[in-house]
Amino acid sequence: MSSDAGPAPSPAAVSMQVRADLGRHAEAVLARYDEPHRAYHTAEHLREGWAALETLLRAEAVTGERARTARLALWFHDAVYDPRAADNEAASAALARRVLGAAGEPAGVVDDVARLVEATAEHRAAPDDAAAGCLLDADLWILSAPPDRYDRYVAQVRTEYAHVPDSDFAAGRGAILRDLLDRPRLYVTSAARPWEAPARANLTRELTPHP
């Protein structure tokens, strides 16, 4: 992981943090990230996301309950993941509502976590929503990863979509990459600005035909 986001934490460190946040529900949530059909949306993605999120929360001075809300949303944002489905974020938000409700979290926290999870579908946040900005930027940290990690990420995504023919995958993936490159900014927070240039370089390199 890039030094900008800090070293990727160990699986044990992430497991301890999830248990601290979710108590008896932690293992069931974590187990979802080990499902056999996943290649990128795994516990590794959670570890990288957590390192990036903690870096951004500190830099953006998001603390207390707002920081915890962003972290809870991170644990749930890909808890439901089916590459054949179009409603993963909505399903993950619904799962967060059930689990956090059963854990006795206040209704306001449950609603806020679900809203942040749903925001990962379009990756857009209001400028004044620092917690959402940190979460969305952390989720997209991978775009700015060192080239070898970025290339492995691309291969992992292709594995998850192995059921899609090459030509269809290339067309769909290309549309996503071009949409990202067309945005004035990939990252919402000021703290993630250093990730912008390497991310655009990775996206452009992926779009460039190889001989």
C-alpha cells in the first residue's frame, strides 16, 4: 500500500476493530468477505480500505461518532456482493440496518450508516459531508495504488466477472474508466488530493491498448 495511506493493517488488527465495532455480529459480517466468488471484494479490500479511511479521517479531523459511522459503513459497504446483481449497495445497506438494529444502535446511526453504504453506488458525496467523503475516497484508494497492485486489482475484478465475455467486459469496463476520467476530481477530500495523479495515470494506462 502507498505510504500516503499508511501500511495495510494485518488481518488480526482489522478483525479486532470489527469486533470492537460490531460485537457478536462481527464474525458473520467478516465471513461474507471470504465468499468463494470474490477475488477483489475481499478482506484484503477491507484492510486497504481501513488504512486509507483512518488516514483520511485523521487528516480531515473527522472524529468521534462521525468517524465511527464512517468505519461502520466501511465494514458493510461490500458485505453483500454478487457480480451478477445490480443492487449490491442497496442490499448491503439493508443488511447494515438489520445487523445494527439488532445490535441496539440508535436509529440515527443506523440510518446514517445505511446512507453512506448506499452512497458507494455512485461515489458522490455532498461537499460538506466529510465522513462520506472519507469513506468514498478510501473505497477508491485502489485506483491510486502502485502499478503492480493496481494491475492485480484489475485481474481480480476480471476474475469476479469471469461469466462475462471478454468483449462485453472490455466495453463495460472501458465505460466505467472513461466516466471516472471525465470527472473533474476523482477524490472528494483535500487529504486525498495526492492520490489524484497516480489514479489518473493508472486509469489511462488501463485504457491504452497494449500491443
